[in-house]
Amino acid sequence: MRQKTLGLAASLLALTAGMASAESTVRFWYHFDNADNPMDELVSTFEEQNPEITVEAENIPWNSYYDNLYTSIIGGNAPDAAMVKMFAQPRLIEMGALEPIGDRIDSWEGKDDLQDNLLELTVAEDGSSYYLPVQYVVLYMYYRPDMFEELGLEVPQTCEEFREAANALTRDTDDDGQTDVYGFGFRGGKGGHDHWASFTLGREGADLTDNIESEAAVAGTQFVVDLFREDGVFPPSAPNDGFQETIGAFKAGKTAMTIHHIGSANGMVEALGDKVSAAPVPECGGGRWTAYGDESTAVMSSAEDKDAAWKWISFLSEAGNNALFNEATGQLPVTKTDRDEWSLHPKRFVEATAESLPFANLLPNRPETSDFVNTVWPVAMQRALTGEITAEEMNAEIAELYSE
Amino acid sequence: MMALGKRSLRRRLLTVDLPMALVLVFTLGPYLWMFVTSVTPESRLFTEGPSLVQATIDNYTRLFRTVGFGDNLLDSFIVAAGTVVVGLSLSVTAAYSFSRFSFRGKRVLMLQFLLINMFPLVLLILPLFVVMRILGLLDTHFALIIANSTIAIPFSVWMMVSYMNGIPRSLDEAAMTDGCTRLGALRRVVLPLCVPGIIATGIYIFITSWNEYLYALTLGGQDVRTITVAVQTLIGEYEVQWGLLTAGGIVGAMPATVLFLLVQKRLISGLTQGAVKG
Amino acid sequence: MTAQDHSATGPARAEAGTGRHKLGRRVLPYAMLSPAVIVTLAIVFFPMLQTAWMSLHEYVLFRPDDFTFIGFENFVTAFNDEVFWISLWHTIIWIGITIPAQVLLGLVTALLLNQEFPWRPVARALIIIPWALPSVVIALMWVWIYDSNYGVLNDFLLRLGLIEQAVPWLANPDTALGAIILTLTWQGFPFFAVMILAGLQSIPKSYYEAASLDGASTWQQFRYITLPGISGVLVTSVLLRTIWVANSFDVIFVMTGGGPGYATYTLPLYAFVKARTNLDFGYGSALAVLFTMLLMVIVLLYLRRTGKAVE
């Protein structure tokens, strides 16, 4: 109730303040993994600086976010600005829902402070800019420096070194005949395609949509299957493990390496202290591949007051505010200033992210990709890991999806 | 006498209490498991698994303090209670009409109500969204009450018809010959007799709209955010907030359960009191 | 009983009243119906017709200007669509198992709750908990229960020695649908328990007293007093519940999203995925229309067999 009253008071204030200048409201949609509603502070700071604008920020459930966004656009009640990802861009452009903001970005003083390449990554196929980056993550490898040191191992740079290290790290530490540390925490459940992709898609001659049945690509899948079935360096539950399980096992010391982004760094440090560090994923078959997680903001073409909407989204990507925003989401700020002063995550994780940026990729922007992520990959991977199908058959299933 | 009493007690324990306990274990097991999850500290959940060791109510305090679950409960309650009132009053009169009159188009009209419930909701959302936008009702309790009522009315009408058919027509006809009007007969004779039916139907409506998600998400918004939508925001892109989610589930199930506890006596009394018995 | 005596003559006398009375009698039923009918027509019927119209078009939401009439092409596509038949088959299994299971468990529970025992009020209130929980929470809870690492079900079965290693219930195509049906049964049986209980309450106790005086066995009492007494409620609630369960996909959607593969696709889920995820409203509408027609046929057959509900 308190929030609503505050909101009411704020809009009354805005109303009186707005007598002088034009007064407007910006409806903003976002989704956060952080349940504690951290957007309020940003909104009130913004409204203090811009008394003529009221921001209504609405937290939309992630799993219905895009459904709901599309419905509201078609239904004529779209928000004025929204948090958006690259995969939705072609659709939103086709719907005519996005406002080009290239000119605004060019004349915006915050532009130079944005980290290099981020604006190029978010540019649309037609060459215009519709997105303003607001946060990003890149996947890298977490490892246990203490275990590496104990066994005299180096951080693996290639898949071969990775396999050797993983085998060495898989140990029975208390001599009870049971393995209690596994080399790598593999995510075999939904969302684990990034792990598989790092071992597979970096290889020369492997491409998810074009030639996933090539020798190189099959070798990647075979590599993963062998690690589990031949070497036994993944925990036995690997085929079903999701995010929580892989991260939980690493924190509990049951695995010595795993792959994830900076979002889980603080939790790991809390559990393991200095005994956790990070490095880019190994190079496999002549190349590296890791996943890039993007998040931008956009002004919708239906916005009544586009200047106000732009003011709000550019506010979020300005130094300081962007740091506040990312402290809430646990991801990385897009501004150079905030990056240099970034203290939310220990430096080693920020560096691993930066080192991984050159070979970070988005999954191909195709409608089939959501099926790949949600059904085809998890099912095929689980069956391959349990030996129901071979690596060739798994890749053939993916090829079939993309050939439709 | 003593021996007989003992035997019947044992018999009761075996035929009633024991099976009842088994059904309740099946019913409550998952709920209790959920409770245990909700009081397990987040840090232990994925390392040790849910347990009562180091139990904490952190999730509950967070739920109300920072997530703002109290507001959501209030919104849900307004919507559900409003739907019960609108849904019941519209459907009781309709059901009386179906039960006591024969008229042209009766069969078609009754089937019409069924048809409404058969159509997958998801495809109705977009047109409904547009209608509500034009009427300026988006993000109001009223929009959700009306939308939920349409889900509830068909069911309520059919349910009430079958209850009312169980009440002898002779009773209201007698009342009418004694000088009551039709509506008087409905109010004085039929309604008191279908109290159990009305309560069961009311509970159904309450629970259905309490748990409704799709309409709440699309037609609600900043001002009206029901618990189903609030709970859904706990399922993030990268992580599910298990602790908060289960705490939300535990709290979310309370109102309907308490409500049922309060009204269940009425459900029992129903027909045993009043005219039929005499 | 005076009421009984009047029953034959009462209505006749009322009918034979004044003209005003006659008119009132003709208009009254419609007047009493109209609020409910108008609301449902406006909110559901109109959008439904619009959807039916969409099903005859090629209409993808993110190309709003491309709205071409294509006749029944969407329906032809559906009949040639393997996923349509898979979903249809799952829908049939899904309803065919879930509803009887819910009814049976609900009936047993209602009969138990109708007995006299000291903690009956508590039991009556607790029984509806599964039904009072939001579907989203239920679905996630059961995902959690079925989990092969932390799930309590595997843990329990392993301890009992019924299985040798943890079963990934939802990840295995052979067990996924069954696992979801169990969840839905759990969620839905309290509904039948409450409905049947209300029906049981309306059977006068004197019937049972008279029957036991006549020496009828418990089974005979159940067969000849209880069943006929609750048949009206049972017929209606089975009908309505079938429609409801057939249409509800939220639990499946959250638990498996239809997977693994198409192992847990049902028709409404398929329509949902097409319309809401792929934004293909033309095809999604066609699926919805087909589904509604199939359901309508089943409902009409059911009503013909049971006969009484519409009288």
C-alpha cells in the first residue's frame, strides 16, 4: 500500500510541477531476477531530476514477458519503453513497434562512455539503431585454484588440456571408495546448451544452423559424451542438472570447474572465498565460443512522448545509474566509467568476462532457436548422455530442426 | 455395551480415520514439503536439500517487506470476492429460470453457457484486451472481476441448476399459492434450501478467480497485480527464487482454506434445517 | 404434507391467472437470464466469433498488415500436422485418466468426510488445500518433487527399494505424461470431494434410517440411496470438470512446456504455443476451433447418454 501512496504523492507532485512545463508519463516494462524491487530508487532519482516526467516501471514475469509485450503492442496498449533482448528485435521491427534511436544516441553525451562494440552488437539488420544496451554478461569458466594448485595443474587453454585436468580433478578425497569431487559440473538440463556449445560450436567447420552434422561438430558432442560416459568427470546427475544444481554442486565443492556468468560470482565467493576464480572457456578444435547475454532498452514507436521515454532509457545507461541498475541485476554495466569503478564483483571475474568478449556470440536469431533451447537440445543431450542415442544422432536431430 | 462401543470405535478407526488419514497424507504431503522448502535457508537448499535444520522465516518477511506481497493479496482478494458476488448473483437467477420454467431456447441457452467454457482462453485474450482498452478498464479490478465472472458463470449456472432441480417444485409453488411472488418464492424458499450448493459454487468461483493467471497478467498491470502474477515474477530468467516462491504458495493457499473452514458449517446444515425435514 | 397436494393443481392455477400474469410468466425467465447471458455474450462470445473468423485467415501477429483470407487451409494443415494428432491423442489420454481418477478419489474422500469423526472439521478444511493453490506454484512444486537429484519422490522410492536409481520422471518421455496426470489428479480431486459432499448433505438422513430399519446393507444403501442422491451433482460436475481439465494447460506448460519432445503436448497447449509463442494466430485459432468442436461433440454425446442435465 505504501508504494501506491508514494506513487500517488509523486504523481501529485509531478502534476503541480508540471503546471509550468509539459507533463508526461513514461510506462516502462522490465524483468528482474531480483525480487526485492530495486527499481524504485532509480525511478525516484530520475523523477527528481526530471520533475515533469513520471515513470511507471512495471515488473513483468520473465516467462510471459515477450508474450505480454506482443499482446500489448497488437492490442494498442504498448508501454512507452521496455527492456528488450536481441532475439526479439527482428519481430519487433516487423511489427513496427520500435522507434529508431540512432540520432538520439549520436547526440547523446553518454555515447562515448559506452563500452566499445556494444552498440555494434545491438544494431539491427537494416543498419538502424533501435536498442540502447543496458547490461550484459558473458559466460566463462569457474574453477577452483586451490585444487589446481594442489594437483600442480595449469588452467586449461584447450579442450585436450581441459580433459586431462578434469580427469585429474575427479578424485576420491577421503578414501571411502566413492568419488567426491568431479572435474566439471555439466549442465545437462534446460539451459545447458551453452556448455555444450562451448565445446562444440567454436570448432572450425561447426555451425549450429549450417553444418551441425559436420565431423567437427560431431566431435564436439562426442567430446561431451565421452567426458561423462568414458571418463566419468561429470557428477552422475549431470543429464538432469540445471542452473541451481550445477552452481550448488560447485559451491559445495563437489565439482572443480563449471561454466556460468558473473551473475553467480558473488554467491560463489560467499561460499568459497579465495578458492574460486575464473578464466575464459578453453579453445576447442581451433576456435573458442562462448555465449553472450544481452539486455537493452528501447523506445516504442507508439510512445506518446518519445523525448521523455528516451530521457528515461538513456538515464538508465548513464554512468552511475547504470551501476545502480546492474547492482540490482547482478550483471555488468555498459559504461566505461562504471566498469572501471565496478566493485560489486571481484576483479578477477570482471576480467574473465572482458577476456571472453572477443569470442562471445549470440545463438542464431531464428525462430527454431527457442525450440532448440527448450526442447530439442535438452532431450537430445539427455538421451546422448544416457547412451540412448549417439553423438551423430544427436547432431542429426538438431540439423533436422534447423532444416525445416 | 462397553464391548460394543469399543468394537465400533475400532471399526470407525479402521474404516474412517485411517483411510481419511491416508488421503490427507497424499493431500498434504506436497504442501508440507513446500513448507519445509520455504523455511530452508537459500544457501542450504541446493547443497543439503530442504530440511527443518536452521529453519528461518526470512522468506516470509522478504515476501511481505520487499516483494510487496500484501498488496498482491489484497488485489487478489478484491478480485476473487468481487467475482463471487457478481458470478453468484447472475448465475443464481439464471439457474432459477432454467430450473423452474420451460421456455423456448432453453436447451440452446444452456449449451451456450457450456460452449463458452470450451474455448481455449488464450485466444480470447487479445480481443478482450482490445475491448477493455476501449472501455478504459485495463488495470482495474473491475476488468478482472468481469473477465473472471465469464469463466465462473457457466459453471455456476449448471451447478446451481442441478441443486435447484433437487428441491421439490411443490415447495415454491406452495409458497406462491400462499401469496408469494415468484421472486419471493425464490428468496424465501429456494435460496435457503440451496445454501450448500451456493456455498460450494461460491468456493469454486473464489478459488478459480484466486488462481487465475492469464487474464490477471494481461488485463492487470501496475495497479492491479494479483498473487499469481506476483508469484510468477519470482521465476526469473536465470534463477527460480524457490524460497520466496514456496513461501508465496503457502501464504497464497491460506485465504481459500480459511474461508472454507469458516463456511463449511453452512455446507453441512443446508437441507437438514428448514422445510424439507418437516 | 400440503405441498405435495398442491403440486398438481398449483401451476395450473397460476397459469390460468390473469393475462398480465401470463405475460409475466413468459417474460420472467428471459429477464432473469439476461444479465448472465449478456455478460457472457459480450465478453466471450464476441471474441470467440472473431477468433473463428481469424482461423480462416493467414494471420501472424508480427505481420499485422498481412491478413489474407485462405478458407479452410489452416484446418487442412492441422489434419496433416503430425503434432496435431499427437496432441489430440494426449488430450484423450489426459482426460480419460485424470477425470475418473479425480472422481474416484473425490468420491471416496467425500464419503469419508460425510462420516462422523472427531476431527472432521479440520479434515474438511485441509482437504481443499491442493485445489486452493495457484497452478503455477503447484506445477513448480511437483517439478521439485519429481526432481531426480533433490526430489522427495525418488528419495522415497529409493528408500523403499522400489527403484534402483533415481528416475528423471519429467525428462523421460515414457513417464512424463503420467507424472503430470498424477499432479493434476492431486490438484483436482478436492473439487469433486467438495461437490459430492454438498450433494451427500442434501440426501435426507431419514432415507438411511428407513433403509437400515428395512435391513439394507451398507452397499445397498450406497447403491440405492447415495448414488441416486448425488447423481445430479456428479453428472454435472463431471461434465464441467471435463471441459475445464481439457482446457487447462498451465500445469503442463510450467512443468514440461510440452516436452520432452512432444511427449506432453495437448491440443490447448499446442494452440497456446502456436498463438502466444509463435504468434501464429491464424493457425492457433484453427486449432482452438477444432478443439472446441471436438469437445462439443463429446459433450453432446455425454448429455444424450446421461439425458437428464438439460431437462
